[in-house]
Amino acid sequence: MSPDVPLLNDYKQDFFLKRFPQTVLGGPRLKLGYCAPPYIYVNQIILFLMPWVLGGIGTLLYQLGILEDYYTAALSGGLMLLTAFVIQFTSLYARNKSVTVERMLTTDILAEEDGHEFTSCAVEQVLQFGLGGSSVSTHLWLLIMFIISAGTAVTSYFIPSTVGVVLFMTGLGFLLSLNLSEMVFVFKHSVTRHGVGTKSKAILSGSAKQFTWKEYLFYSILLILALLETGLLHHFAGFSQISKSSPQAIVGYILMILFIILWILKEIQSVYIFGIFRNPFYPKDVQTVTLFLEKQTKLMKIGVVRRILINLVSPFAMIAFLSLDSSLQALHSVSVAIGFTRAFRMVWQNTESALLETVIVSALHLLISNTDIWWNRNLDTGIRLLLVGVMRDRLIQFISKLQFAVTVLLASWTEKKRRKSTTTLCVLNIVFSPFVLVFIVFSTLLSSPLLPLFTLPLFLVGFPRPIQSWPGVVGTTACVCADTVYYYQMVPSLTTALQSAMAAGSLGLLLPGSHYLGRFQDRLIWIMILECGYTYCCVNIKGLELQETSCHTAEARRVDEVFEGAFEQEEYARVCSINEHFGNVLTPCTVLPVKLYSDARNVLSGIIDSHDNLKEFKDDLVKVLVWILVQYCSRRSSMQENVHKTENKGKASLIILPALNTSPQTESPEDTDSLNSENLDDWSDDVFGEEPTIKKGKEEKDQLKVFPGINLPIPGSVESQKVGNHSTGTFTENSLYQAVALGYPAIDKGKQEAVAYIPLMEFSCSHSHLLSLPEEWMSNCLPNSKVKEMSSLFPEDWYQFVLRQLDCFHSEENASNVVDEIAKDRVLKDFYVHAVMTCYFSLFGVDNMIPSPGHILRVYSGVLPWSLALDWLTEKPALFQLSLKAFRYTLKLMIDKASLGPIEDFKELTNCLEDYESDWYIGLVSDEKWKEAILQEKPYLFSLGYDPNMGVYTGRVLTLQELLIQVGKLNAEAVRGQWANLSWELLYATNDDEERYSIQAHPLLLRNLTVQAADPPLGYPIYSSEPLHIHLCSSPF
């Protein structure tokens, strides 16, 4: 990054200098940006001072004893209101007296971006800490959960029975901690499933896997057991003040032991302990899925034990602790209603945090035995748990914010290019460190982001905002591009892997607002936790751009270094090594086995430009064309087999060609230009020539043009003579043999070369119709010389072999004899010779020469050279696509033969082509079918390309396999702080420069990646998922 990169653009500095004083002063615009008369500024000053003057009048009257304070307040308020009316009416009169100017109606493209409001901040905090709930994925659901949770607390206050209060709190606490939004969704669509049919089944496919009758039975049993435990303990157990031998104290000891066990089991699941020391139990070198799963088997078993302790043991132990509390004896207490409603909810909503809070309160009970202390005298257990929970959250926030501030300070100091300009700020932060701590503490208390201005060590307290940091529905906005499909394909498998990792504890403590970063090859996955509850977690997954810029590459390289240092250690490395990248905002957690596409790009130099390979390419193309057409016709006939059996049973098939259209047409002026030498010059490159150029626009259309000006008879078609309005059904010899060479300009018929014809003939085998070509493919457009030439190139032995490999005759009696008869049918073979070789000449042009690499690339891309048969082929879209498919298969075959060795026999060639057909998509990255193949999870994809910078031909292969994604946890406050600065910069300072300082790469802060991951319009992720609900525990049934 250049040290000359400005914090604010020059043309934005004037705007900022106008807006900032207006913000501080509360309205006056002392710098308008244009020449204005002096009275404009005087008027603004007078208006600004008017409230002070009117308020001063009231104050003076009160100080002099003329009026009482309430009268002076009313007088000042009335004067201010009167002044406002006078100003508004004066403004209205001035506008009416001025010249009327008609305003043009225009669409305000910035209205949607400027009109966002950050609402629901306080609601989320009250729900989370006052009522025991969780941050949720949508604002509507947040409001619904807040109303229900608040209603639960209010209702518990009016219940007269202590047992009823306890049962009510326990039951509602459990039910509200479940994934109710997803349950409601499943129930709603289950009710309407019969009305919408298969569409509803498709919608429910994801959710139905999580919620079955077994899940509902599991939750029902848990609810019954919880209610039984609470009711029995509260009714029969005796209440006493806390002591070391009381039942509640004994349960407290059990909770302490349980907390220590769970903490140990959680820490050994991740690669680092406390983010600093390398976990000795974690596999050292994890590069393959098989090796990783083998080494992680013991850790997964430990993870299962941990999940059982969290989901089943811990909640019931904490319910016992709460049920035995003496505070529940006091009825009609607001503190009891609020505190214990939250406590019984937290037991299920956030079990790990609730366990920590309960252990702390229990330990304080045992340590503080004096009942006269404020903690024991004025606070019940529910309020104590609430205060401990708030302090726990604020302490975690304070540590994260402090770590973020230190990281920003170190990042500014270690950045050599701007060290001179940031040295002063670093020194000021050290000198005034107490004031910096005050800002951090204040930001922590408000739960607002710590905003580093321009990501420099100049800290401000950001505006309090919800966990999502940006209003709007999650997953509805993304900068979609061609690479989005790769993230779309991997998300289902990634969700499954996250389910296992979260359940085992590999990703640490799951809290709403946590951020994780995943890395695989050129893909960067941003994961944010939106909501947590009992046995579920809701996340949003974003995909960052694959076309890496310099800043993107620099930070991605640092991410790779951080992960390599954690996951790719040698076996002889130290047992407890130190995290060398501890100061980074990214801390490695674990690796996830995910089914996705690996991307390999190879240089084809020496293969595609080899003369021998290109010569074999031509021979192989004929064979591939034969195989593809035979396969196509056999599949096509299988769908019409019943029809053919009824119509043609016991009869020889008669080939009736399409009717001849003899309507005369004048020659189009474009036809004369179609053979212009300019069109053919582009196809004269040789094997070692310069890079090919694929014509675009009009030139490309000319090469593929079907000339509309010539409405000539269809070659090879038959015309019936008509008498009046009735067809005689007779055919003249001239009409049977008539054919026209499409694509040529009008010439003298007397000089025209004899054109091949296909006479009216019968199949010698009654089953040949099963492999018959479509009638429109039987027309001819080549002269006799080309027909004789192409007949000699047709591989008859391969044709016979392909026919005998077909499995469409297994239902027939004497299938082998049927195949032999079809193979001996000369009429059928002649049709295949005609179709195959016409396509062959269409792909290579008129001259039957060795193709150049440029020619290969152009035809592979669908840009065919002009030839005698081009128009004939382009008029048949299905045949054109089959020919293009054969050409691409042949190219892949040539590369495989050059890499793996030659093909030994026809059987091996057939297996190879069948493998291409079933497991490969061979085409262009820009094709829609490429995206469809990825979403259908084709095992392999191949594409041919050209690198103009290196001047080489390249092959790109995508392979679907289960691979490891490295995942690390990000400092949540670092993300919130940088997103808050991004919001301030773009929306307030309007600093939209793509090369601004705050978007430049920095290895410690990961500034560029963090900016990309923000929700649009601030960021630009290319993929953003809808809220994904991950089930963390399966029922034991």
C-alpha cells in the first residue's frame, strides 16, 4: 500500500468539513458549499441562538422573582412555539411569492441506503439479559419473543401458588428455549402439504430432517421429567438458609465438578487451549480427510460425552439447584418473578453460560456466610444470577475490546509505510491510556462497538446496535456472480460438518454474534452465529470473492500462514507449542470435512499443440461422434418403443423424407458477402501461431449465420405431385434426387457438381427403426466427392462394436441375433455415415487438415468455422449440441491419452466415454449447464481456456470430494468495530473510494476481508445464505 493513500478523498473533505460542524452544533450549516449572501449565515446564527434567548428570558424572570419556575417554563415554551410558527409561515409565504419551478420526478437511488434505522437495540439487550432469551435472526421474531418472554415474567408474578410458579417458569423456560420459529414453519407447511403437493415436500426437505416425531417425543419426555423434578423437589424438600451441608449446597458442589469437567472436555476439542497453547491431544498433521478422521476418533467420542453432559445432565442439575432455593417461598415479588423467570430459561437457552453463573453464585454463597451483607440480605438468587450474567457478558466484551484496541495499536505501529503518520497517535494512546480505557469501559457498558476512526488508533464509542450490525433480513442481499454457485453447492455439506463440530465443542463457546472464518484453496467462508438455544444454533454463511485482488491476496496469505502453523505441524514438533499468531484477530479452531469441489488448473503446453495428438484427435472425433449419435438414438427410441411396436410390427420400415419446398426466393445481398475472405482469414492460424482470437458481436454471428434470404428446398426431401387439392402420392425421380448445397451463393446449375442423394430405401432389419436418426437429420448437403471421401473415414468396425454394446435390446427375444441384423443393415449404416461425417466436416471446415490449437479452442467454445455444412448443422440445434459435445469429449480424451497413456482397445474407449457421460461435465465455465452440473454435484467438470498473459492454453478440472476446510474464530469486537467504522465512513463521511486507507490489507486486522464480509450496501459478499438452523443433538431413539 502506498503511503499516499488518503484517509478521505480531497473532494470528500469539503463535504465532511460542512457536515461535522452541523452535527456538533445541532443544525447550523456554516459552510454551504456555494456562494451565499451574508444574511443567510446571520439568519442561521439568529435561529440557532433563539432558543437560548427565549429560555434566558424565562430564567431571568424567575431569578428576579417575577414569576414562578413553572410559569417561566410555560412562557419560554410558548414563545418558542410561537417563533416556530412565525418562521414556518414566513418560509411558506416566501416560497409562494417566488417563481414556481417544476421539479423533475427522479428515482432517488440512495434513498434505500440512507433510510436505514438501527432499531431494536434495547429490546435485544433486555430479552438477552433480563429475560434469559437469545438474539434472534429477524426483527419480527425478536419482537414476538420479547412480548412472550415479558408476558411470562408478568404472569408468574400473579400466580398464587409457589409450586405453580415453579412449574410455570420451568415449563415456559424449556419451551421458549426451543427452536420455535423452525417448528412453526414445519407445522404450518405440514398442515398445508396436501394442498400444495410436491412443492411443499420440497420446501420441507431441509427442516423435516431435523424435526420428526422422534424429536417431538424427545422434547416432550424432557419437559415432563423437568416438571416432575421441579415439582417434587420444591414440594417435599425442606428450605433452609445456605450452608455447607444443605441440599442446595450439595447440588452446588456437583455443579462445580460438572463445570470443570465440561471446561476440560471443551478445551481439548480445539487445536489451541486458551488460544495460546497447542493442544497435545489434537492431531498434529491434518491434510487428508481419512487421516484426520482416524486421529480424531477419540476426540469425537469425548465430544459425545460432553454433549450428553450439556444437554441432559447439566440442565437437570441446575433445575435442582433453583428448585431448592428458599427465595421461591416469597410470593408477589417482582425480583423473584424476573430473576427466576430468567434463571429457569437460561438453564435451557444457554446451558454453558448458565452453568458458569450458577457455579459463581453457589461459590459466593459458600464463601460469604454473613447474612448482613448486602449481597445476601437484599438480593435473591434469581437477581444474583442476573447480575452475574450481565457482569460475565460485559467482562468478555471488555477483554475482546481491549484486545482489539491493542491489535489496532500494534497494527498502526508495525505498518512501515505509515509509521511516521501514526507514531503520534500511538504515543498519544500510551500517554492517555486511562482515557482510552474509559472509552473502552463506556463502550462495554453500552454494549456498543468500539469504533477505530479510519481503523486508526483513534477510538470512539459507536452507536449501540443489534448483533447483526446491519438492519434488514439476513441472506437477502449479496453481490451475486458466476462464482456464487461454488458456495451454494458446499453450504449443505458445510452445515452438516458444523453440526458435528459445534456439538463436540470444537468451535468453543457458542454465543450470538460470534464470527468464524473458513479457508479452502481460493474460497473464504464467513460464518456468523445469529441465534442459540437448546440443541440448536442459527447461523449465516457468507462467501467472499474468488477473484483475488492484491489486498485480498495479502490477507488470504496471512490466513493460510495462521492455519498452516496450527494444523500442519510435524510429528516431532514440541508437545505444547505456542501460537505464533496470537496477536492476530483470527484464532484457529478445527478443520471440517466438507464435500466440495477442488479446483485444479493445468497448462496444456505440449499436449494441445502436439502434431501427433492433433492428428489422433481427428481420428478419435469420428469414433466419438458415432458413439454419441448411437447412444442418443437408442435413448430416443426407448421412449417411443411402444408406439413403434404397434405401428411397425412385422413391417419393413419405410423412410419418408420431409416434403420439398420449391417456393422461389430472390438472392439476398448478404449471401454474396458470406464468403468474403475476411470471414475465412480468422481460421488460418497454424499449430505454433499466435494466440487465437474469438470474434465477438457481428463477426461471430456471421460465422454461425443461417442465411434467411435463401429459402431453398430441404436437401434430400421428397415432393408429392398434387392434382387440384389432392395429393397423388407419386414421386418423380428428379424430386427424389434433388439436393442443394446450402451456404453457397447462387451459381450456374449447369456447372454445379453432382450432389449426393439419399434415395427412398427400406431398412433390411425390422428393428432398425430403434436406432433410426431423426428425419430432419437425413437430408444431405455435400457433393459426391465429399461423400466418397467421408465414407472412407467412417470406422465401420467401431460402429459394429458400439451397436453390439447397446443394452436396449435385452427385452427382445434373441437379442444377440437382433443386434447382428441391425449391424448388417446397410441403409442404417449409410444414414449414420452421412450424419457423422457431415458433422465432422462442419467442425473442421472445408479443408480436411490438421487443426491448430486456436481452431480447437474456438470450436470448443461453440464458434465453428464457415463450411459447406455449417448452415445445415446450425438448423438442427439438437444435432449441433451433440456435435459440440462430441468435440469436447474428444478433446478430453486427447488430454487423458497424453497424460495417462494410449487407449488399448474398443472396450477401454467405451468405458472412457461412458465415464465422461455419467461422471463428467465437459464444457465452458460461462455456460448455464456448468452451474447446473455443480448444483447437481457432478463428480468432475472440465473446461478449456487460454491465458493471454502467459500465452498458454489451460485446462481447468473441478473434482467433487470430501476435503478439509480450516476454520478459525475471529475476535467479534474487532469485526463489530471495523463494521461500525465502515458504516460511519460510507454513510456519514460518504468516503466511497475503493482505494481508501481503511480498506487496505493488514495481516493483523484482516481489514479487507472484514469489509467484504459486511452486509451490502456496505460490504460485497458474493454469497449470503438465509438463516440456517443447525440441530446440535439428535434424539436417543
